[in-house]
Amino acid sequence: MSEIPVFDLQRAVAQVARDVQQQWLSLTERTAFVGGAEVEAFEQSFADYLSTAGCVGVANGTDALELAIRALDLQPGDEVIVPSYTFIATAAAICLAGGQPVFADVESKTLNLDANDLRHRITSRTVGVIGVHLYGRPFLVDAIVAICRQHGLWLIEDAAQAHGARWHGGSVGSFGQLATWSFYPSKNLGCFGDGGAVTGNDTELLNRVRLLANHGRTAHYEHSEVGRNSRLDALQAAVLNCRLPGLEADNERRRAIAATYRLVLSQVGDLKIPEDHREALPVYHQMTVLTSRRDDLRDHLSERGIGTAIHYPRALHLQSAFAPSGQPASELPVAEAAGEQVLCLPMFPQLTDAEVETVCEAIVDFFG
């Protein structure tokens, strides 16, 4: 392991280990592993935290996306517009639900979905948009919501990296028809395995998500449609119940770390740091910089014992999995350039000020 890792799960686990052990002991004594009070408590607490009408816990973030898309009644061949610069699950879920992802470019300043490019991708077959709050930094919510309303499109917020982020004071995950979440261990709000959720303010849609996540079951051995088995188990819900109360403090620490990075690195070499909209309160799931010397900088930091990561080196429209989409390989220049230049620096709430200073000093030294 690097002396300064890009992310340290052991430090995060240590903060809640005792509480989690007590909760898990209780669950094992009761053999209450599926559903039950812990899951119900988390669903209510997370919905309250977001000020949404409800929350449906599911097995993982990818399931959350697919179930949300299916709940919105996607039909075979329907088009859904997504940013090309994001994790594959955002687009793959559309394919799994029977639709066609249409890739849009991202803003050069923020790396989030470009509202102007989005407009040009809308066709008679377009039914919806999935916007991604990439790296924990909200996309341009007002503009994209307005476009969706103008064209009669639904909006799903992919908030897998944005637990606690806000736009105009409102929680992300409360603006679209539905929002999807991942609780993978490295997330701002992570469990100790896989977990996910769908949130929103339309209780009928949420009920449909819950139905689809439980084999389309209306009563014991009665099924109104073909669903699937996608459940947030009680062990992971217990972890989330232990971690949710500390989320605000963790996010505040992330913002403080990001502020130091911005202060020290804003005029260094050709380094660029994605901007945040004035209306946004980010939560910095990743601390991302861009430089034409990305690979050399990464090697330099590795030699200093500093871990880094690259999320994401290849835009989705260039992935062979989506070759049938038919979009020319050079059509989304910002997404392509980002994949070649992006580097994620150490970022987690337990990172010390001294460690952040060491990272900054090493970067300044690299650029001379």
C-alpha cells in the first residue's frame, strides 16, 4: 500500500467498527438477515436526510439504475441520453433494460453533462436523460431539468458519487423523477459490501421499483410481472445506519481538503481543477485534476509513496461494448480529452493535513 493511499478503507471502517459489530451481533443472534427493521430504518432515515418521499433499498447501484429505468416504462428501442464520461453502469443499465444509450459530451470546465450538447441529441425516440453528479459535484440541475420538461423527458439522477451534495440548498437525488445510489465501500456513504437505493418524490414510481426488485410480487406466490431479486440486506443496512449520522461531518472534511488542494495547486504547471457551479455544494467523492503530463505525474507521485487513480481513462462512446451505438469516435472531444488527462488525488475524510501538504508539495516539485 502507498504511504499516502488514494483511499483508505481501513481508516473509514475503524470509525464505526464497534457500532457495526454490536449491530451485526444482534442480527446474527436474531438470524434477521433479509429485510426487517434495519432496512426499514435506513430507508426512512435516508429519505428524511434527502427530504424525499421515499427510498427503496436494493442490492447495488447498477440494479438501482436498471430498476429505475424499468419503473419509468422504458420500451425496446427507446433512447436515453447519458454523458459519455462516467462509469459504464450508467449506460449499461439502459441496455439491460432494453433501451439505447445516446452519448452526450461533457462541459470542459466541470466534466459534467453539457446541457447544450444534450439538446442536440434529442430525437423523436428520446424518452429520458440520466444525469451524473460526477465525482460528487452536481451537474447543472436547473438547465437539464428545464430541457427535460420542455421536451417531455424523464430525468434520473445518477447520484452514486454524490451522497449529501446539494443544489440551491436542495439535496441531489430530489430533482429528477428518480435518483439512484450506490453504497459501494469506497463511496462517501458506503457499506461493507454491495448496496444501493432508489429515491424520489413519486410514491407510485417508488412502489413500482420495490415491486420490480421483489420479483414483481403482489402477494405470496402472486406476481403481476417479471421482476428480479434485488435486496439491500440487513447486514449492510446496519452499516449504513451507523455511517449515515457522520456523513455531513465527513463531507465537510472532504470540502476542507479540496479547498487546500485548490489553494495550493491552482497556478501550478498546466494543472486544471474542474470548477463547481455557484449553486452547487459538492462532496468531492474524488479530488480530480487534469494535466497533459498525467502519466508522468502519476509515476512521480508513486515514487513518493503517494497513491492516485484514473477515473475514467476511456469515454463510453469509445468502448467496444457500445460499438453498435454508431456514434463517430471523434464526436465527443471533451470526454475523450478528459480520459487522457484526468488524475484523482488522495481524498477521504481521514486524510490528515500533513498528508495533504505532502501531496501538494510533491506535485509542485514535479512541475518545478
